[in-house]
Amino acid sequence: MIFKPKDKLKVEQPSVLKDFPLISLRDSIVLPFQVVPLVIGRLKSVKALQAALRNDRRLFLVSQKDQTVKEPANDDLYEIGTVADILQHLELPDGTIKILVEGKERGRILEFSSDPEMIKVTLEVYDEEIEPDLEADILTRRVINKFEEFSKIAGTIPKKKFDEIKRIKEPARMADIILPHIEGLKLDDKQRFLETISPIVRLENLIVLLSNRIEIVNLERKIQDRVKKQIEESQREYYLNEQLKAIYQELGNKKQTLSPDLQELEDKINAAGMPEEVYKRAVREFEKLKVMPAMHAEGTIIRTYLDWLVQLPWSIQTDDKTDIVEAARILDEDHYGLEKVKERIIEHLAVHQLVKKMKGPILCFVGPPGVGKTSLARSIARSMGRKFVRLSLGGVRDEAEIRGHRRTYIGALPGRILQSMKRGACLNPVFLLDEIDKMSVDFRGDPASALLEVLDPEQNYAFSDHYLEVDFDLSKVFFITTANTMHKIPHALRDRMEIIELPGYIESEKVQIARQFLLPKQMQLHGLSPDNLKLHQSTIQSIIQKYTREAGVRNLERELAAICRKIAKKVVSKGLHSSFTVYERNLPSYLGIPKFRIGEKESVDAIGIATGLAWTEVGGDLLIIETTILEGKGNLILTGYMGEVMQESAKAALSYVRSRRTQLNLTSDFYKKADIHIHVPQGAMPKDGPSAGITMASSLISALVKKPISKDLAMTGEITLRGRILPIGGLKEKVLAAHRVGIKTIIIPAENGRELKEIPSEIKKGIEFVQADHMDTVLHIAFGMKLDHTQASV
């Protein structure tokens, strides 16, 4: 063989073909020397095929860039494709044509012809015959070796086909014939190979492709062999285990040797201190686990179940602190006020000293946000020397959240009660069920009903979880629940708890809480020393009055944190030993303009305006009632987003006024020739309840008799048609709201008079309380009228 220099190896100059019919291909590429069947269905492709059949039966096949395009434009086609001969064609019943083509040579599109019926192009066609060369010969032999290695590993290429390819002498033809036999190549890889015009470069690329595929096939085979080996080992282990079982059955009472992990699990079962029934159940499950193959699906379920059993605190308890003086000191150290709650905890500890075995109490703290319900529960745990666990029930709507799922479900777990007990790691923690009033109900069950067993001292000694299906003792747990409102707690659940109400803090209490707890805490969090920041009591009082409006102290703490941040910035700028004092006059420079004005009572006595008292979830508030009389036809107009009960109170108030029209010197048809409009300001806020009844009656009478009501008089109470005043709720919060704005006289229902002793003396100081059982007493205080409620107008 005569070898010639590399520069003699070249591709001949391409020839040009004009008006050549083109068919675009989707999801396929045809290479030279490749025989491929195609189905032609697109109209332009059919027209091009028919034109080729009429002439020399030759086509130009080119692939689309985007395979999803149905009717490709010129820019959607690659430049380089394959000139092919049509070997066979067959028209199918559905209008499509099946053809068999053989690729002949590469071609490049020079320009597109303007034919609306089909795509025709002008091509340059490459003649790829090359003269023999040493480099080409070496590359050809390397390709044959790599292809032989690939065919042996892949096992998809018949030996006869390999021998045919091996006998090919032309390098260009060999490369194009080998490529379609390499499985797993992407369409883009094939197109790049087609666009490689030089046979030498094509051979080099083919070596790289074959090497990559050999590596991938070897890796796939290793993975397959590894999986097969694992399966064989699992089968072998199962077979040996079955033989071992038979041997032990023949030997009788000889003990079976356990694997290390099973031996560890057995030791944990024995050391868990389970009750007898639970221990028997654990042993039965463990015996099942011992004889199961390692890969058995149920084995994992049993192992998880046993892990839960051994991790629960069946017999672990902490010792309660017996020093009630120390416990009282800790409670006072963590919280200001709340004497009723602290006294209840000290009583429990005292009884526990006398009666060593007693059931854990179940307390329910009810109060607005920010009064310290959650932190108080944590403080109780610290004072008693117990561990503390918390479970938030807000948004829980599935009964299985409490009791767990049965083991038949995939991924089943115990309920959140036992999960929390596991986290607490003892039988007698302080267990906080937070936001118990925020649970809801849907098709998955009622979680409140599931809590009935948890919070019943007569039942919770044998609490049964759906997952464990064994009894767990919750009777030693000190349960505490929290809620913002009582009416959202189901009656059956409320009946099982000892309700302790935490009303909103009064202003003096907030000042002390800020000085003793909140400000030192925020200064420590912001890295400030006592010398860096000084706040006078009057400044704290101004923050409470002008920047917060709440029953608790959360917003107060946020405002103090805002001051600390600004002081921290100044300390960094001025030096660590600098000192700053925040006065009431420069408070806006730290917190901005005041968010609230002090007091919202009326500035002057006015006709038709009465001040009521309302209870809200964030504490008490004033409720201004406005009434005006207009010419009309006897309509009662109620505005201000009143609820149904409040609207009924307004109608009852009007009926009472009509029954007293003679004593009030009103005409018999006063309500027929006028429209009465009763309005409650802040119309965007929903309002409801019967406690504004006497306030609406007073406002209505004031508008009718043209007498003003004192701006310093507030009232609350439900009114009946006969003028009787019925008791209301939330008296303390309402009195706190009146005290905050400087009300001097408050009319309350006589039956609520006994609740006055629970209101701090500093709040009652300066306020006159009038206890009324009939509306006539209210009119006497408000207008100086003396009516006889035994007489009514007819």
C-alpha cells in the first residue's frame, strides 16, 4: 500500500443540484448508506415525494430543529441533510405514503426555491471519497477495534453484520454505517455527526462516541450485577433462615443466636419498664421479627412499631419540687400579677405533699393574646421541677393527629400526644395544649372529640393510640390548655377542664411588667447595658397609651425592641460607654407619631349620644351609640355592622321606649311620623351581643326628649321589653376600658355587682358604680327622671 501525505486526503469539490425536492423529518435522521423506512403524511412532503417519483426518484432529507413544529418554515430546518434514493413506495388507505429510502451522500442547502406547493432547494453535494492514508488507516483500525469491543459488551450486533462492516474499505462509508448501530445516541449527536463533512474527523468522533457508550454499558452492567447479587444474597439469607428455623425446631429449646441489631432491640425491650400487657405485645411482635427475612416489607413495619414502644417513657418520672416557697418565688420571678393562677399551682404542690399519689390537674387558661398564657405554662413547669412539652392545636382538623393512624396505612405514626410524650421522656411532664379553641372539624373526624379521653382524669390512665393499640398512662401528666375565647371550645371538652380566666392587664400592671421583665429582656437581646438606656416610668406609660392598644403586652414589647434597636445604633456610633435617656417629649423620634390618642370618650355632652362598654378578644373597649330622629314613615334604621343579636336589642329598646311614651311625654304616634336612625361608629368592625341594650335605649330616649347624656357616664347591660336589666359578661375588661379613658360613672347590671370585688382597687378608685336592675334606674342617673316601672303606656 502506498501512503500519501495528509494533505492529499481531501473531500472533492461539491456539485450543485437545483430545484431538488425536500422532505423534512421529525424525530429521525437518515445517514448516507443507511436504509430507512419512512411514512410521509404532510401535504408539502407528499407533493415533494410525488415530484421525485416523476423524475429520478431522489429526495433531500433534512431534520427539523424543533421536533414539535408541524409545518416547518425554512429557518426551522438544519442546513445539512442527506440525498437519498427511493427504493420502494406504498400508498396507504389513510392517505399517507410509506417509502423505503437509502441515503447516498451529504448535502448542504444553498437556497430555497419559491414553490408554494412543496419545498425545493438548491444543494451542494459532497463527494467523500478519499485516497488511502496512514492516519486514515490507523483511525479505521481503531474504530473497528472499538466497535468490536462495543458489539461484544452490548450483545445487540450479530456477528455476521460485524463481519460485513469489518470488510468495508472506505473510511467514510464505514463511519456512516457503524453510527446507527450505537444505541442511546441523542438526535443532536446524530445531527452533529451528519454535519461533520471530513471523514477523518468523523472517524475520530466515532471513536469518542464508541468509548463513551462502552463506558456507560459497563457501568450499567456493574449496577445490574450488583442488584442481582443483592437479590441472590437476600434469597440465600431467606433460604438459610428457613433451614435455621427447621434446625432449631428439631433441637427443641436451644436458643437462637440473634444478629447484633436484633439483640440490641431485645435488650431495649427488656429495659423499657413496660407494663405487663405492653411487654407481652412487644415480645410477640419481636418473635415475628426474628424469623422474618431482612428485606421483608412487614419486617420494617414491625421494627418501627417496636422502636416506638421502647422509646416511650413507660416508667420514667421526675421528682416534683416540694418547697412551695421556692415555687412561689419562681412564679413571681417569671410573671407579674396573675395571683389566682399562682395560688392554684401552690395549692396543687401543697396537696401533692400530703397525698403522694394524685391525678394531674387539667387547667384551661382563657384570655386575650399577649397576656402570658404560654409563658406561664413554661414557668409552672420550672416551678414544679418538671419537664415541659408543648403541642399547638391551631388548625388541627384530623382526629388521627391526636390518636394516630392504624399500622395498616403506609407511613403510619402515633398521634401527636404520644409523640410529645416521647419528646418529654417522662410520665409526668407539664403538657401544654396550645390554642385549643382553634381546632376545626372536617370529613376526617373531630379532634376535639379525640381530646375528651386525653383530658378526662377518669379515662386518661388508659389512653389508647390507634398506632400502638396498647394503653398508655396519661394520668400523671399536668395538662394545661390555652384559648382566647371559651365559646369556641366544645361544651363536653370545656366541662373536663378547670377554667382560669386571664383578663387584660391594667395600665399600672403593664408599666411594672415593662420595667421588671420586658425592658431588661430587650436590652440584653440588643447588647445594651443599664447605663446605655434609661426609660422613665412616665415614658413607658406614654408608650402604653399612645403606641399600643391591646389587652396583653406583645405590642408593648415590640415598641420597646424598636427603641433598643435605635439606641444600639447610637451606642455603636458614639461609643460603648455612651448613655441615652428617652423622655416622653422625644418619644416620636424613636417610635414615630403616636398611633392612638389617649381616651376616646366624647369631648362634650351631646343629645342622642350614649357611651357603652364592649368586650373584645383583645380586651375591653368603648362603644359609642348615636341616635338621630328624622322625618319619615316610622322606619328603624340600624347601621354600623351590627349582628343579629345587637339588632334585636335595638328593637327591644324601641319597644321599651314606646311602652313608656306617656311617662316620657311622647305622643302616641311619635314613632310613626319619624325615621329613627341608630348608628355605631367604626362601621368596618363587626359588632354583636345584647350588652348594648340599655345604651341604645338611653341614646334613643336622649334623642327623643332632647336631653344630653353626660360624657363621663358609661353603661352596659341587656334590656328586656319590660325594662329589666340582665347580667352581662366581661365586666372586668369593660371597667378597664372605662378607666383607661377617664369615665367617672358606670351603670352595670345588679347581678354583676358581686364581680366588682375581683377588680383591683386602683381601677375602681375614682369611679362610681351604679348597680341597676331596671331601665328606670338608668334614666334616673342619665336624665334625672323618676319613672314608675309598674306603669306602662297602653
